[in-house]
Amino acid sequence: MLIAVFEITARNATEFATIFRRAARDLHPRTMATIIKQKSGRWRVQLRRKGHSLSETFQRREDARRWALEAERQLERGEAPRPSRATRLKTFGDLIDLHVDDMAAVGRAPGRSKHATLLMLQRRLGDVRIEHVTRDRLIAFARERGAEGAGPVTVAMDLSFIKTVLTHAAAVHGLETMPAAVDLARAGLKRLGLVGRSNARDRRPTEDELERLFEFFDRNDRQLIPMSRVIRFAIATAMRQEEIFRVSWPDLDTRTRMLLIRDRKDPRQKKGNDQRIPLLDVSGYDAMALIGEQRTARSNADPRIFPYNHRSAGTAFTRACACLGIEDLHFHDLRHEGASRLFEAGFRIEHVALVTGHKDWKMLQRYTHLRPESLHALVASRNPHAMSARA
């Protein structure tokens, strides 16, 4: 047994006390981590602190030791230990997988469009280490996308998804990411013209184009989807393509002329956004009468009013426009046309929103591309006597 004798002086007394306190803390730590090898060969870490415990399991003992050490440090700083998976995340691709898994776990898995973008980001940036997702790297990525033909709106959407992934990792799992780097990159890319907002689309079909489409589909005996009826219904209801082919007969109330659209698209609410819309006859087409025609033509037990694949309908519409030489007309423009006709019929913006489902009325401004000749019909509807006297 060795006994060390210290000459206590005013200077080393403080040093001795500090050494003693550190030794006492090491002998009686407030946090105790135990690493045990299980029968399965895996290593289990049990972390105890003030009556609370936390455990994680690892394939390798070294991973278990590192997590235990980092968890103790976090507890000493008053932080909650991160789950073991978070400590093993090294690349941006790991963060994408984490984000997708977390959103799926709460019933909010990415939709088709977002999923496709995340897959692209996984291919392009998946191997980049988290700390290397910087402003410079993001600007280089945007330049590459632009050189490949991606437009300013597409690149802007890519950056938005990148920021979503980085922010999710930082907010939910406490990982050290740099979401602010996306904002800096976006500012620089905006000056370069590589990112930007989309221009409000104002394409409306003419009456001649609609008549040509109706004739094209009506004379095509091989066309199984009643596209002429679908087009008229899309304009009469201002519904989206996918919504038209999803509504079912139980969603229809013939007495009140109302139709329930379930899980209507909304950027803030993916599920449960159900909305009842009126089936009107003000756009030149009677929505309720079109449903009656569809009931008469019903030939199977499918509960949907229009029992067809919405993508097939979109393809048929695009093919017909190409055959007829109708340029730059999309199926979604029919929703635009329907909303515009509601305004032309004299409906106010709050009334149109009850049909289209827009919760932000500012979004409806893009549908107010009214035809000047529609003012005659509006005046006639409000003051028919004046119009007849003038005639």
C-alpha cells in the first residue's frame, strides 16, 4: 500500500480538492451504462439515470460502447439520448430513408410525386456525407440539374425536398444538419435564374376544341372510357382527374344534389380531408344529369361512378389532343375551365371555393381568366328585362 503525502499549501489545496471531486464523481456516477452480451450474440446497453432506464441493442460491442458513451454525455448536458439508429446515420441517403420510414410510421408515406423525387435525390446525393450537404454542394447539384434540362420550378422543388429531409432529421432526431444551407443556395440560384416560381397557367379550351374532342371520342368505338361524358363532368364539377375516378355511388346524395369527395388533395392534410360539393348546372353542363347518364350505362358491380383507371383517361386525353393538333392542353386544364365558368356565372370567390376545395382563396385568383364575352351573359342573368328591351 502506497501512501502519498502532500504538503498542503494555499495553491495545491484547490488542485487537490478538484482531483478528489472528479474521482468521487467517477466512482459514483449519476449515469450508469451496462453492456451485456445476449444469447443471440447481440450486445445490449442498459442506461440508468435517476430511476429511469433506456436500452438499445447492437450487433457489435464497439457500436454499443460508442452509443453508451455518447448517451451518457448527452444526459450530462441535460439532453435526451438519440436512438441508436440516429448515431449510425452518415449520409444524406440515410436521412432520406429515416424521413420516409418516420412518415410511413404515422400514416403519411410520401405520395407518388414526392416518392419519385426522393428516389432521384437518393441516386444523386445519397452518398454525400451529412456534413458535406453544404451551400456549395447544393449549388453544384442545381447546376447539374439545370444542365440536364430541369427547369427553375423543378430545381426549386428539389431544394424544398432536400430542406424537408434535413429539417426532419434535426427537429425529430436532434441530428446536426444544415437546413439553412438550402436557403443560402436558393438565394444564389435565384440570382442565377436556376430556381424560380411557376407562372400561373391560363390555358383554357375553346368551344371548337371541346367539340372536336367530343367528336373524336364519340366516333371511336374502341374507346371504353366515356371520355366525352368525363370531360363534361370535369368542367361541370371542377374536380381533379383522380377525384373523378374515385367517387362512388354511396357518396352521392340525389335528394340534395351533393357529392362527397373523400381525402381531397390538400398540402397540409393528406387524409381525412373530405368535402361535399354541389352538383350544379351553370357551366353549360349539368353534373347531375351526367351522373344519371353514367348510371344508365353502368355495366358492372364496381362501386365507383366512373369505374375506370384515371391514368388511362389522362393518356386517352393526351393522345386525342395530339391526333387533333390541339397544343398545350392538359386534362387538369378542365378543372381550370370549370372554375373559370363558375366565376363567369357570377359566383363569388368564396362560393367557387366550396366547389373547387381551395382553402386559400389566393390560389383561386389563377382561375379568374374570364372571357370578355362572358360579361354579356352575366348582365343578362342579373337584368334580363334590360337586355330584352335593348334587343
